[in-house]
Amino acid sequence: MRRSEVLGLLGQLVDRSLVVAVDGPPARYRLLESVHAYARERLAECEDTEPGGTERVRARHHRYYVEWAERAEPRLRGHAQRDWLRRLDAETANLRTALDGLARGTGEDAAELALRLVNALSWYWYLRGRLGEARAALDLALALHTPGPVPEPIPHPGPIPSPKPNPLPETAPVRDLRARARAWRAGIALLILDGADRTPLERIPDFPAAVEDPAARAMAQWFLGFAHTGFGDPAVSRDLIDRAYAGFTALGDPWGTAAALSVRASQLHASGTDTALRDSGRSLALFEQVGDGWGMLRAMRVRRGLVEIAGDYAAAEGLDRDGLRLAEELGLNSETTALLSRTGRTALLRGDLAAAEEYHERARRLAVHHADQQAREVAEVGLALIARRQGRLAVAEAHLRTWLAWCRQWEGAAGIALILAELGFVAELRGDAAAATALHEEGLAAARGTGDIRAVALALEGAAGARVDRTVRRGGPAAGRGRGRTGVGGGAAAAGGARRRRADRHHRTGCAREPRVHRTAGAGAVARHGDRGDADDWTGLPR
């Protein structure tokens, strides 16, 4: 059949109700179930007259969707992002069928095609927040390189035969495809962080180093640096992003350059440098130029943080709502989850605990659904902050203790610092000044390791406040200052109340990649003491 005859024949099939047009965009057609079953039977009957015909048809289907996915992949980074996300959604069943078929196939190119397919789809899976599916698919394709059992196919309706081992010779192109898939796999595992993967964080740079293609290597460096930020040695993620930036700029890739700048801005923002604002601005301009909605949302994070630092919570909430609307329209589930938590934090700052709880709970449910542990940590730590302000101290502590262990497991220093500070505030509210002091001082040590001056400010203020409580309870100078009107108890209440009002402004998330910002009465003290190890010197700290 000639290509010029296809549309006419398709129209005839639609007129006879053998093929049904599906509302778009994009425009698609499907067979009725009865027609589909009949076509499968006829195809099977052809084996009698043309042995191997069924397998050849399936192979053409698999190759078609591999090549289609490879054409779709670059269109996810630009003006056509929304349209191609929808197209990929519509073709999900066919793409899964292709991967499952390649996994059980015996053709010598089946494993290579499977690697090409998962490499082409990994960015799509990330944008949709389908991290569990991404990991399963990458495992399936990578397993085809070695003899032995292959993981189960990706679950979907209908029976699927068990896959067959399909070892592949390690040619140079195959090695490169495998290296790319392993880099994607390592980055996805870093985003999930559910304990099922135990790759040492210090080994992460090894994955992109094995990728030979310069563009693919820069992408691998960027994705791994992006996923690694906030965990382990910060120098590792900074080096990966710097290498990715150099690679993208050498290639003249505006999207990659913007992506590297956006992550670098978030890394530098914690230390309060002007470079962060400059990188964020350049990133936003480049993402606007290429028309990438996901990228614009990422680039706006630092600028939105500065609005919040200035205390303009209404403007910050407006930016969050606009971003949330765009993320939901595009179906960017990872960004939607982050923006729900961020909007909840702004509501918390405004004192609207009901709205804050609603946003954080929505974020938590979405994170659980998509197996996104980092987003779940952000949401549940936010719920802990709310519970503390509601006086539900046991609920707050349960959330905080769970995620403290998780942050320690994955070396998330920023999360450790915040959670210890919050646990210190919980201890203060329970009247345990000694425990509060110990928690705040442990948090101060963690905060100093992050390089984040705001984390240090929060820890210093918490430690200073806890010491005030201890002094008051012992009848020290702070108590004497309060006796003029209310006696020892009144002095303690006044000191504690002022301190807790300050603490209520602190709302950083845990070990998430993007540090949140807060204002603190201890900022001046950080300028004087933040770079010193003198944890016992509290001169000038707010009392």
C-alpha cells in the first residue's frame, strides 16, 4: 500500500465504524475491541502460510515506537512541551507494549532497542512524576545485557509472557546506551530515595563519566547533579553541575545551559550570594526563549524566595498559585507537589493553619502516589510545623523523628538542621529546656555544615532561646529582668512567648533540593558568629 492511499482507506474504515476517531488533541484512531480481536486471529492464521510473519509485525511495531519516542524526546524541552506530553500520554499503552515485547524478544537488536526506548522516555517519566515506572523500565532494559533472569515487565492490564534473557555484545554504541541508562537509573534512584538502592553517594560521578556522546554526557551530569543536590557532599553536586554547564555551553545548547544555571542558582542561594540571583535571571531568560514551562517554574524559585525574604507573603503566594496553575495544566506532577508544599508554607507564614494543612496534605498524597520520597519529606515536615503550632506536639514529633532518620541515612544536612531545630522547639513547649538546648546545639553543628546562613540563624536563635529558658528556670538574670511585673513565671512566659513568635516565622523544608528561605531576628548574630566554631559564645543573640 502506498502512503498516499492511507488516509482514504482510513476514512472508509471510520465511515463503516470499523475504526473509531478519538477526540484530541492529538487526533488518534482506535480499533473496536471486536475488530482488534479479529485482526489478531487473522494475524495468527497467517503463520500457516507465512511462518514468522507475526513476529515480523511485532518487530515493526516495536521499532516504530522506539523511533517515535526518540523523535518525541527533544520536543519535551521547548514550546511544544505541552503537546508532546499529551501525545506521550496517549501512546503510553503502545510504548509499554513495545518495551515488554523487546524484553521477551530474541532478536539480536532487541536489547539495544530497549535501551534506546528507556533513554528516550526517562525525561518524560520524570516530568510526569512517574519515578517508580521509570526505575522499573530502566531495570528491565539494563537486565537484557546479562544472562540470567530478567525483571518482571511493567505492570499493565492483560497477560504478559515471562521475559527472556537476551545478552548483548558490548559494542561501543551499546556501551554508550547502557551508560546513559545507568545514569538515568542512578538519578531516578536519588529522587526516590526509598532505601531500595544503596549506591554510595560518592560513586554518583562515575555514571556520567562512562557516557561517550558529549550531549548525553552533559545531560547525565546535569540530571545527577540536580538529583544529588541536598544530599552527601555538596561539592559533588556542584562539580557535576559545573561540568554540565561547561558541556552545554560548548554545545550551544540553550536549554541545557538554562537547566544548569537554575540548579547552580539554587545551590548558591543557600549561602546568600548575588551570583544566585544572576544565574536565576539568566536561566529564566533562556527558558523563556526556548518556551519550556517546566524550566520557567524551576528558574522562578530563587526569585520567589527573595520576595518571601522581603516579607511580601501575598506576592509570594500569588507567584506560588500562578506556578501551581501552570504545573497542573502541564501535568508536571513533581513540580505540582513542590508548589503545593510551598503554597502551604506561605499560608503557614500568614497564620492560616487550615489552608497550610490542606496544601501540605495534598502534596503528601501526590508524593505517596508517585513514590517521590523527597517531596513526601517536604510535605510531612510541613505538617509537623503545622502540628507544633496547633499544640499537637506528639504528632509533630512523630513526623520529625521519622524524617530525621531518613535525612541522616541520606546525609541531608539541611534537613537534619531544620528537623533538630523543630524538635528543639517541641522540647521547649514541653518545658524540657535541657533537651531543647541539646537539640538546638546539635542542629547548629549540622547547620554550619550546610553553608546556609539562614539555617545557622535558626539554629543560633533556637539555642539562645533554650538557654534563656534554662536561665529563667534557675532564677538567673533573665528571670530577674522579668520580675518587675510578673515574677519568675511571667519572665519565663514573656521570654518564651517572644521566642516562639520568632520561631513561627521559620519554615524551611527538610533535605529537599531547593532550600526555602526565612527571616530571623538572629541574622545579625549570624553575621558576627556564623563562621566561627564558638557555640558557647552567645553575645548579641536575641534573648
